[in-house]
Amino acid sequence: MEQSRSGQQNIPRISVKDEFWNRYTELVRKTVIPYQWEALNDRLPDAEPSYAIRNFRIAAGWEQGEFGGMVFQDSDVAKWLEAVGYSLATHPDPELERIADEVIALIAAAQHENGYLNTYYTIHEPGKQWTNLHEAHELYCAGHMIEAAVAYYEATDKRELLDVVCRFADYIDTVFGSEPGKLRGYDGHQEIELALVKLYKTTGEKRYLKLAQFFIDERGTTPNFLVEECKQRDGYSYWAKRKVPIPTAEQMAYNQAHKPVREQDAAAGHSVRAVYMYTAMADLALLADDHSLLEACRRLWNNMTRRQMYLTGGIGSTHLGEAFSFDYDLPNDTVYAETCASIGLIFFANRMLQLEAKSEYADVMERALYNNVIGSMSQDGKHYFYVNPLEVWPEASAHNPDRHHVKAVRQKWFGCSCCPPNVARLLSSLNQYIYTASADRNEIYTHLFIGSEAQFELAAGRVALQQQSRLPHEGYVRLEMSEAPDAAFTLALRLPSWSYGKAVLTINGTVAEYELTDGYAKVSRRWAEGDVVEWEPALEPHLIAANPQIRANAGKAAIARGPLVYCLEEVDNSSPLSALSIVPDTKLISYDDERLGGTVVIEAEGRADEQASWDADTPYRPLAQSLTQAPVKLRAVPYYLWGNRKPGEMTVWIKLASRHR
């Protein structure tokens, strides 16, 4: 998978060539993109209809009908097109490109003469554009279409969709801003901000960057735009279909609009909106050298990843509003951890790495990618989780209203299907997350250990290298220089948090010293063609404990090996899983399981609570009668694989067995 060409200078050219990850990128290219095209056209049997393509056809005047689906349904088409762009950049496909061109022509036909583009307001509420930014996602949809246009243009050099979004962005610029006569507003769901940055980078048009800065700077100021807009609608809500109480400025935390972004210090509200906004903030901090934005990004990152993130890289703990709740509130069984939120977290981590190369950003990016993101999609590429739980009891999911959002099996599609195309576009652009390079400082940072071929243009000259990685199976990485300049440059390799400080570096077969800076092993020297660097971070299974403040995990442990979190599934262990416990000093045995395609599984010594003496009609009895436990072997599989076999219970966190039993 090769990074697409661009009008920007000194963009690294990176191709993914990795045994583990190419399986996913090929799955996206050959299965996911065609499957999702069928879904967008409502051609999946027994799946919720999308209406997305049909809406565009109606908006373009190509057929008659009513708007269908969510108010933001346009964004599904945009994310699909973005994934197509990334795919075409590496694997030209005339038939797929023909289909995409037809979709783009359809989108262009649906655009208004003034540049406006949104099928909901074109079909269902014409004339009411920009009257419900709080709820209706107009700028969110615009942002996704901009991202699609940039990706497609960079892949194909075709400008039609880019011209469409430039006309749309130009129109948006006439509507919003601090100048007299313009709306001093912003969308309820952030996305346009980071998209405008991409459009600026592609076109060089500074108005787009200025508009992104306006949307970021205006959010949360006084008077609060979203509150005032609700007053203008007399409280009428699109979602409730009735009047609701006017929210207070403090209640705008759901939209991260409760205070100016530079004053925010804790992740709050809808988790996807938050990380999309934080991504744009980091973009602008870099481009504008804005230290106050950078400090805000650091504060929000620290709160989110150190106090409100799951072990799997999931964020957003409550299904009420798909939102953050408060520090250390991380329930496993009613969790939300939306797939899109982890993808947004990866975006944010990637931007922070461009600001400052600190390994903690890459550690989180890797954790979310290997667990929450790929775990959300089935191994056949045709079924998806929207919610990513750490504990599942299928009967509770079916019968407890508080857990209906937690699914025991992946779904074919969703009425709100933001997550599947989001996974497709991320995996199709995976090459963009492996490295960063500083041309002026002559530094190349390796953030992710993913097999790849890469070329960089440094001040010292051109560098080309090949990375071979055995992760997540083994802790071994090999980099070979296939082209090197005559001047010195620095190669920096992440020392992953899961190696706990243990790693060996060799250069051309000789153990080498390195300087450890912000979690990266750095070697500065004059390299030569054929030089081989071998990096071996310790990859061993560990029992993981949670901070005592995380009450859901009190008296429990989890299993992790390298970047992978493991879980118990009912299919491999006895039921109920809540009756199982793990011996604290157990030896964790790793082995390849050919039944799972050679995946490393882990066995551990455990205990099972005795159940035979319990009468089904006796819910409680004295503890002294219930201390009997039998030794059992616990079998854990990588979290990303759960739910691909027989449906059943699953848990990441396991009770600790008492030593005296």
C-alpha cells in the first residue's frame, strides 16, 4: 500500500508490506469496499437500509422520493469515497474508479448553484439550511466530503470532486466568520475543522485554514452560539421531534462547546466529536505555531488517555450520548467505546506525533489500532461492531434494556453506519501512520512496527529503507537501508511501553548503543546502503492490573502480550466466565494455535467456582459453603479475534483467585 502522490513537497512515499497488516488492507480492498458499496445501494439482504446513494439521486433530480436514513447519511458516501481514493492510490482498479467517478458525477449534480451540498436539506427541509447546526451535522457532512475529495484527487489527479468541495468551502466561507453579516457559529459535530486543514494543504488556499481557525476559536465563546440557536428554534429538536428545554452553556459540554477550547482540560461529551476537534486543534497548533493550542492538546490528551481510556484503546464509557463520563469511570459491560472514537483517537495521536515525537502517542495509537479498531470488524470483512465491550453476556444484551447497545455478534450494517466506512478509510491509509520525518533536523521516526518500504527526502538527502516486522507474533523488527545520503541523519525507533524498557539494538550484527529520548531509541550516524538495523523489544505476556480508582476492575487482572490485549471466550472456557479466576502468580504460556491461523494464544492456571451443589432456586447462601474451587486451564485469545466463532460470553478482565483456596 503506497502513499498517494500530492502537491505537497517532501511527502514520504510509504508502502505497507506486512504479513499481518496486508491481510487487513487486502480485505478492505477486495471485500470491504465492494461490500459497503452494496450496502450504500441498499442491496444487502436482511440488513438495515442505508438510503445514502438514493438520497443523492433524489437530490440531483434523477429520481423521485423522500429522504431516508439519518440526517448525516451523506457522510457514509464520503467516507466510502475516501477509502476508495486511498485504495486506488496503491492498487489501480479501472472498474472501481469508474464507479467512483459515477458517484462523484452524482454528487456534483446534487450540488446547488451557490455551492451548497446536503441531501437532507435539499430534499426534506429546503430553505432551512444552517438553522440547526447543533443537531443536523451539515458541516460534519461537508468535512467528510472534503476529506474524500482530497484523498481522491491525490490518488487520481481528477479534480471534479475537489472542485465540488472547493465551491462548497468557498460558500461556507461566505456564511461563517466574525465579519458583520456572517454567522458566528460552528457545527454541533466537529469534522469540518480538520477537513479544512487538509483542503488548505492540498490547494494552498489560506482562506480554508483561516476558516478552520475560526471554527476552533469560536467554539464555547460567549454568547454560546449553540444555545442561542436553540432559542431561535424555540427549543424544537430534530431528534426529539418536539420542543425541549433550552440547554445551558454548561450543558454544551456534550459538543465540547461549554468553554473556549484553550480553557478545556478534561475530555468531555460525545467522544467522536471530541477527538475530531482535538485532531484539528493539533493540526492548527503545528501550522500556526500556536503554543496555547498545543498546551490544551497536551492537557486533553493526558486526561483522556490516563484517566478515561480502556485498556483496548477504547474511549467513551457511556451509551448515553456515546460520551465520556468522568475520570476512572470505565465499566466493562455497559461500555460504549465506539469504533469511530478509537479511529479519531488515532488521528489525534498521529497529529501529536507530528508536533512532538513522544512514544506515548504512538503507544496509544498502536493499542487502539491492534485492539479496538480491527476488533470491530469480523474476519470476513462483512460484519461490524459499533460498540466495543470488554465484557459480554449475550442474555443480558438481549434482555436488559441498559445493555441493548452491547451486541454479542457483529452486525451486517447499521442505520447509523458511521463506523464501517471509517474502518475502511483508516486501514486503506495505514501507511500514513508508520513514520514521521523531520527534513530540516534530518530525523526519521518509526512509530509503528509494520512491514513497509519507505522513501524520505531529508536535508541530508534521500533515504530509502525497508522495514520487516514480525509483530504482533514476535518482538523483532529489521530495517535495511536501500538508499542513504553521504551526510549523517538520525534513525529513531520507538521503545514500546509493552517492552517495559527491555530491548536490544544491533547494527550490521553488532550490538549498538542508542540515546533514549522521549521513548525513542535514536542513532545518529552516516548510514550506508545495505546497513541493517535489528530492533528487538521484549515481547512477553503479562498480567495487567488497573488503577484502584477504576472500580470496575477491582480484584481483577487482564492479559496482554505486546500490543495485543487478550480475552476469555466462552467457546474456549467454561460458563459463566464470571465463575472463573486466574492465579496471580500463574505462568502465562504462549503458543501458536493453527486452528486460529497460527495466532498466538495464551494459557494460564485458573480456578472455577464449584456450581454443582447450587440449587437453581437458591440465589444466596453462607460463604463458608461456597469456597470450593477446581483448578482449570484458562485459554485466552487476542481481543481483536473475539466473536468470530461460536457466539457466547467474553471478558477481558478476570477475577484474581485467592491464594488460600
